[in-house]
Amino acid sequence: MSFLTRSKRLILTLSLSAIIPCAQASNDTITLGVSSRVPNVNEDLILKTERVLTDHFGPKNFRIVHYSLDGLVEAIKEGEVDIFLSSAGLYRRMSSEGVRDLVALASPRFPDPNHSEGTAFIVRNDRTDLQSIKDLKGKILAANSPTGFSGYQIGLYEIFKAGYDPERFFSKTIFTGEREKMKGVVQAVLDGKADVGFLRLCYFEDMIDPKETDPNQLRIIGDRKKELNCSHSTDLYPSWTISTTRHISPEKAKEVLQVLLAISPTEKGAFWGLASNYHGVDSLFKDLKLGPWYYLREWTVNRFLSTYWPFLALFLLCIFGLIAHGFRTEILVRRKTEELELAHKSQTQLLQRAKSASERLDSLQKMGAIGQMSSIISHELRQPLATIQMYTRGGLRVIEGLENTKENSKIVSAFSLIDKQCVKMESIIEKVRSYAKQKKTKHELIDAAEIAKIAVENFETSKNGSVKVKTEFQTGSFVWADSLELELVIVNLLRNASEAQGNVSEPIRISVTWADNKVEISISDKGRNLSEEEFEKLKVPLTSTKENGMGLGLTIVKTIVEAHQGKICFKRNSDVGLTVTVSFPLAKDGFACQTQK
């Protein structure tokens, strides 16, 4: 091996031994990135923090690099910094890069780290036309930077929450620049170049030099200032935040956190605390479509599908629904046609049934009327006929005791003829009574509730459904009765109730109940109230409360009820109308129980 070769190897070895320690030292160095910032009252805490961290880790192991806002963003993405100091807004903007917050700034004015940053809307004090956010619409805005969190974005979000589009709210926006240019915002408002300006929290109270600018020339829009707070027009968010990037080790991050929390408050009381709620910052970026949600401003096929898939699905569903509706409509039309044909047929049958039922009821009514009239006439004629016959036979006995003369013989002959005609008339009356009675009524054990149900059905059918009847039937209401006559009683009472109600829409109520050895059938209507005279007429045969009524129907009802050992009573309702109650002895074990008096 030549001397030259050995010399080259020696030089290479020495070079590597020198480079490796340097690289290792470089890897151990913690880089703090600091964003550009406007002067603020908490500047002393930031400077103190830089000094304490440098003293703790040493100048060789800790370095500080100042960036513009955009420069710090690129440095975080490129992995050039391990920890960084920025606004809470920039920290949350970089959440997709794996950054995590360590501490957030707090102060005696705002001891809650979650609510220590905001924005004040300033206008000239002589602008009386500007009193609220809505008055700022269409005006000119002055702000420090389009990426400034407290200097621009918080203010826009307040406008958004007021219900306006912040990007179209102002007619023009003037950006004065970062760092010390927030002073330019104040000057732009005072010079009339802008109508309103956005200042970060406490800048109005602490950073405006009274020697240069009179604060009384400015006014805060929508000031929410409390006793110890600074003027602000917006909600409050976390302030300056120190965060770690994904490039720092957990051990170093823990050590940095311990150092930061150990830093004592400044003379003005500023200190580092732990913020636990950045939800408001996230909502700000999402609603304004900034930071992690900037993609919402750009339309792609995927975003279009992900955003409007419910509407697309609904559209496709509507198309499918229209097709299905076409088939279904065709089926329904065919089905409806068949149903209409069946309904027409059913209606025809119903009308026929109604006609038959009506004719049957009329026949029952006529039969009852004829029988009742025959009974009344024959009953009333028997008394005067018996009187005539008695006087005739008495006269015959008187004349027969007298002298038998020609004149007396003529009188006897006349009286005999009268008596003979009376006998003949009596036989005629008996025939009429026999015809009216026809034959003895056959009583059988029946359920009055079932008969009432049939009567209601026939009644409603005869009325074509125009009259409604509400029923309440108690089963087991057994009586000894003729089913046809009992049905006639119920139908007559229902008809009277219907005629009494007239056009009243309330249904007729009928109930069949049993208790205390009797069965009661009650029918109630909502007709007009009867006078005392009309009410008394109900108790008199062959009288009616109707203008052209003959009273036959109620007379027939009373006759049938009495023939069944029943009773009928009338009672006026508490409001309007009348209730008719018919009672019969309750049949138990095949025997009728006598009603207890």
C-alpha cells in the first residue's frame, strides 16, 4: 500500500469522526419557530420564554428562528422546527401535520386560557351612522393580514355568525401587513381610508400611543368589555399557543412542557396555562372554509358526490319511483274500476234493501194501526150497545105486564126487533175484535239486545244511512215477548226520535240494559224541548206533538208494551231532547221475574 493511499484513508477517517458528532449534536438541537407578531402587552412573556428555554437547554442545543406566517407554515411542513409559538388559529390550521398544543397564554385580565383572544371593531367616533354590525355592510375594512387570526379571521367569523356572508360583506378590504402594521389599521380608520378596522384584543387599550393618536377619536362597535377585560366585539378564543411538531421526541416535549409551566408570571401577570378547548377555533375554520377545511372551496367529483349524495340518491329514487308509480297506477286503475263496479252493485243492493225495509216497516205500522183502531172502535161501541140492549129488554118486560092490546103488540114487536139487531151488532163487533186480534200473540224467550240491534239496522237501512244511531247493548237482556212486536216498538220510538231531531247532526242514542229483575230499553234524542202541554199529550192516546200527527204510533207502542206486562215512561233531558224508557220483566231460567213495586 503506497504512502499516498494511506494518507487518503487517514484523512477520510478523521473527516468522518468529525462529521458524526456534529450530526448527532444537530439532531439533539431543539428549534423553536416564532411567527411574526404585532407588538402586544404580552411581549415580555414571549421574550422571557425564549430566554428561559435558551438558558435551560443551552445555546448549542436550542435555537430560535423567526418566520413570517407563511414561512412558519412551510417550516412546519418541511420539519424544520420542533416547537413553535403562534396564534391559536395557526396551531389549529396545522392540525393535519400532527402538531399538538403544550401551553396557551393567560393573564389576570383573561385568566382562562380557553378565552383570552379576540378582535375589536373600531370606527371613528364621529361616524354616528355606524352603531352595529349590520351598519358595516358595504363599508371598507382595514386589517393587518388575510392570514391573521385575531387581526382578521376572528372578525370575519363574528360577521358570519351574525348571518352575513363575510366574503361579500365589505365592499373593499385594505391589508396593512404583519408585525407593526396593525398601527396602520388605526391610521387608515382615522384618515377615512377605511370605515372600520380590526384590532386584536387589548391593542386598543395598551398599544395605541396617546401622544400619537387620541383614543377618544375611536369607538368600539358592539363592545363586550367587562370590569377587567379589554374591549372586544367578538367571542373569545385561546391566545398565543406553544405547540410541538411530530419531529420532537416525547421526552423532549415533556421537558419543554415542564420548563414552560415553571416560568413565573411576568410583572403584568402573564403566564402559560393549559388550554382545553379549541372547538371554537375549529368551528371558525370550518364555517369560513379556511385551514383544514379550505378544500370546501374547491369542487371535485369526489366532493360533489360526498356533498350531494343524498340529493343524487333522492333523484335516482324519484326516477325509480316514477317508473314504479306508472306500473302501480295501471294496477290501481284496474283495481279501482273493479271496486267501483262492485260498489255500484253493492249500492244497488243497499237501495233495494232500504226500500224493502221501508216497505216492511210501513206494513208493520199499518197493521198495527188497523189493529189498534179496530180494538178501540169495538171496545168503545160495546158499552153504548149494551146500554141500548138493556133498555130494550127492560121495556119489553114492562110492556109484557100490560094489557095485550093491538098497540102494545106493535110496541113489543118493535122492541124485539131492536133487541135482535143489538145481538146482531154485538156479533159484528166480536168479529171485528177477533179480526183485530187475529190470533193470540206467541211469546218466546228472546234477547232484547239482539232485537234492538236488528231494529236499528232496519231503521238505518230505511233511512239510507242519513240518520246515525249510537248503541250500547248489554247482552243477556232476556225477556218473554213477541220479537216482531218488540221490533215494532223500537222502530216506532227511533222514528219518533229522528223526526224530533230534524236536521240535528247528533246521533240518536239507544241502550239496552238489565238490572233489578227488569230490562230497560232507552232511546234518547237531541230534539227541541217540549212544553208542559206537549209533554202531557204524550200520556194521552191518539194525540201527537207533531203538527199533522195522529198519535197512532205511540198508541201502538203503549198497547204492545202493556200487553207484555211492561211500562213506558218519558223524561226530558237536562239540556235538550227527550228520553223514552221501556221496561219489561227480566226472564231468568225461563221465568219472567215480577218487577218489585
